[in-house]
Amino acid sequence: MTRERTYHHGDLRRALLTAALDVIAQEGPDALSLRDLARRAGVSHAAPAHHFKDRTGLLTAVAAEGYALFADALAAAPDLQERGVAYVRFATRHPAHFQVMFRPELYRADDTALLTARSHATEALRAGVGDLPEAARGEDAGLAGVAAWSLAHGFATLLLTGNLSGALEGRTPETAFRSLTGLLFARRDGTDG
């Protein structure tokens, strides 16, 4: 009687996530396939389903992991400007996570781990806005949060898509972002405008 050989991968879940992040960073999330990831990890094509029910499940795990890392990065920054810098730095260091996190059609938006991580990231950003003096944030802190998010997200997206390569003029993205926020929010002539 022959015995079927069992395959022990170690941490297959992590290996699949790592392979998925590589594919997403190089080719985008639309190129992701569980069958290809199984091949890359050296396991049967059915093995990924034990950790992620399907492609959407895998992308949900990528987004949840991304939001958790993102929340930590934002929370470590001392003020709103540095949270913006952390936002840009996160996007450049974790481009695959970033691509998936902001495309809710790719994942299960009601996933508990995802909701928790996204909530922590949102709170970290709001805390930065809340720390601003009222004169700087205006009467609508929610709208100020949207403005801060739009600025950081827009800059990070333009950066990742290669649209800022010439505009940075040799500056690091972090330095350029700090300069940008300084230009936009500097008080002129001692007035609020």
C-alpha cells in the first residue's frame, strides 16, 4: 500500500499573501489569480481555498492587512502634516496594499478584520485633524478631514502612477509633500486667507 505524500508548506497563508502582493505591485489587482498564486507557492491549485475562499477573500485579506499597517503608520505621526507624510510614505512602501485598499469593489467590505483596521486608520486621520486649531480646520472638522485625505491621497496616487516624476525636481516625496502643505496652508500677511 502506497502512502500519499503530504506537503507541508510552513505558512502558506503568508506565502500566498506575499505572492499576491508581488503580482499586484507588478501587474495590478486585476491580474491576480488563485491558480497562479498556487503555482508560485508550489502547492496544488486548490490549496489557496483553504485559507481564502476565493479571489475576493484573498483581496479582502490584502486590504485588511493594508489598513492595519496604514493605521499604525498614521498613528505614529505627531501631527496632521506628518500624518500626510506617513500616508505618502505608506503608499510608496506598500503600493500593492494601497491599490487594493481604495477599490472596495475588489473585496468584502463587511469583513470584520477589514472594518476594524479601516476604522483604526480613519480614527488616526481624524485625530490629526482634531489636533488642528479651530482657525486652521474651520467650523467643519469633517470637511477638513476630507480635504486632508484628498490632498494626501491625490499626491500619493499621482506619485504611484508616475505623474510626479518631473515635478518633484529631485526632492523626496516626503519633502515635496511637506513643501506642498506648507505652500497651501501658510498664512499670508497674518490673516486666515
